[in-house]
Amino acid sequence: MLLRSLNFNGESASAPISEPYTPTTQSFSGGPPIDGFYSPELRGEFGAGLLDLHAMDDSELLSENVASEPFEASPFVPKETDDDEDDIISRSQQGLSENYGGAITREKESNTKESNVGKIKVVVRKRPLNRKEISRKEDDVIDVHNSQFLTVHEPKLKVDLTAYVDKHEFCFDAVLDEAVTNDEVYRETVEPIIPIIFQRTKATCFAYGQTGSGKTYTMQPLPLRAAQDMVHLLHQPVYLSQNFKLWLSYFEIYGGKLYDLLSERRPLCIREDGKKQVCIVGLQEFEVSDVRIVKEYIERGNASRSTGSTGANEESSRSHAILQLAVKKHIPVTETRRQRDREANEAKNTKLVGKLSFIDLAGSERGADTTDNDKQTR
Ligand SMILES: Nc1ncnc2c1ncn2[C@@H]1O[C@H](COP(=O)(O)OP(=O)(O)OP(=O)(O)O)[C@@H](O)[C@H]1O
């Protein structure tokens, strides 16, 4: 899912994000042998902290049939005259509580991986003019027409220096105007996918936009709201009986390096395992059963983030921050087993069910916004 913000200068923040560099799977394909990664020594030290970032054995991307329930049909997809269509749309509008009910009774019956295609939902949020823009008497250049369409009015100059306005119409899965609250953003974007996380699925929510466009403002409240709903779901008998637990981790990618935001910015290593899955070695995960604890962890992680100052944002995120909420199934360990064995086997005794990742990308700025960047920011 992409939450994309526009600013009022008519820039759709489409400039490529140049920094920091994010390592790719390919970057490690020629890396060191993976066997040592699973050696007993390493498992002893890092066992509980091993986390695969992009893949997990028993989960899958939102498949078309699962995702079609919580999300309304995308305007980009040609409409099919399907008898069930009304039914699907009305079901999608019934809200979280019923989604939950459905999710519980409808434990993903299919192990079908037949449509293992990721479904993307693009949501645009318009932010209000900020104080600087108001004081400079800048125009509001975005018109939100309805919940899916907006127009950008781009001021331009002809070659003879006559001013004119170029209009660009855009259509998205959803458009939220400046009056919407963070809670409404949550309901439009993340809420519908919570039940699916409990059905062996992983999903990612990220914000994209230039510096100062409101990514952090939009992203920061989402994990806590999601954790609230996930904790609520964990208490449903069906998941209680299966010993499902919620785990949280939070790290950042800054200058091409990874740091654990919940472990005093301890540097982390990224590796690829024998199954070509990306793993983060040493990342601390914490089991969370209470929303207050989740809040504390998030606040602690936020305080450790790398920020700097740009022309468009005094407190600009300079890193990509990734907060993950993982649902795991715990398999009880027999009490007779020795403590040492128990610790070594901790990773084996939990099985990943699903994972929701929130990514707050570092801002990308126009040339004009880089002029008063401080040294750290650059
Ligand atoms: N929808 C909004 N309503 C009110 N204020 C907003 C909104 N969006 C952003 N802001 C304000 O605009 C400023 C910049 O927002 P924010 O830090 O979230 O931008 P950003 O895109 O994360 O920037 P960077 O990429 O530089 O980190 C903040 O002071 C924030 O409070």
C-alpha cells in the first residue's frame, strides 16, 4: 500500500529518493556463505533476533481473493460484470468488526497459492498549507473532487513570460483531503488489512513524498492503532487457543546501514539465507501484549531516529524507518527441556503467521529545498 502526499507547489514528490541507499537482495547475492549464519554459535547469540524482512515461509502477499474483500475495486482495473460484485463491495464496506468476524470464522481455507499476486492500494493525502506557505501567500494548487480524483493546478510561464496554469487530473484508489484526521487515514488504509495478517499474510504500508509533505505525520500514528486492533484480535478465542502472540521490532536504514532503534541504535547486519531470503541479524524483537507497551516502544524508537533540517521541514527524517508487527504462533516447549536448549530453540518454537510493516521513508527534496540543509542532513 502506498500513502502518497502531495505538496501545494504542484509537486507530486515524484523525484527519486536518492538517499540513504537501501540494500537490495541482489546486493548480497554474491556474499559470504550462508551456512555459518545458522551455526549454533550464531543461533545462540542471535536466535531470537533473526528476522526475515521480505519473505517468510508460510506467508504470502495479499492474494487477489483475500484482498478483494476489504478493498474496494480499484478504478484502474476494468470492471467485470460479475454477479457477486455488489456483494463484494457491500461486504467491504461493513467495517472492521465484521471483517474480524469473517476472518475468524473463515480461517484461510485455501492453502492455495494460485494467485500469489500482491495487491497495491494507492492513497493520496492532501496536507494543509503550512505557516511558511501561508506567509508567502502561496496558492492552494490541489483540488480534491471526490474520494478518488484530484486536480493539480501547475503555475507555468510561456516563452513570452505570460503566466498560465496547467491542469493535471489524477485518479487514485482513494484521495483524502486536508480535513481528514489520522484516524480516518487509518480506517481507509490499514484497518482493512489487519484480519488478513492473521491469515498467513504479510503487508507493507509506506508513505512516499517529498520532504515536508507529511509522511511522518501520517505514518506515525498508524502502528499504534494497528497494534490496538491486533491485540484485540489476539484475544479472540480462535487465536488465543492457537497461542498467537504479537512481536514488535523497529529499525532504520541510514546511510546504507541498519540500526536497531529499540536497542540503542546497535548496528545490524543484513544477510541472505540459503533460501535467498533477506534476514536482519541481531534485530531485537519484543513480545507485546499491551498497547501501552507498544506505545512506549514506538516512542523510544522515534526518539532514536536520525533527523535533520531541510528547507521544507525543520525536523526532517533522514532515514527509512521500518516498524514491524509480527504475529507468531507459539509452540509450547516441554518443561523438562534444559534452559540452554530452550533458549537455543526459541526461534524454532515460534512460527511466523503474518507480518505488517510500516515504512516511513526519508524525504526527498527539490534542489530548492536543499539550500539550508545542515551538514548531518546532507
Ligand atoms: N495533514 C497534516 N495536517 C497538519 N499538519 C501536517 C499535515 N501533514 C504534515 N503536517 C505538518 O507538516 C510538517 C512536516 O511534516 P512531516 O515531518 O510529516 O513531513 P515528512 O514528509 O515526513 O518530511 P521528511 O521527509 O523531511 O521527514 C510537520 O510539522 C507536520 O506536523
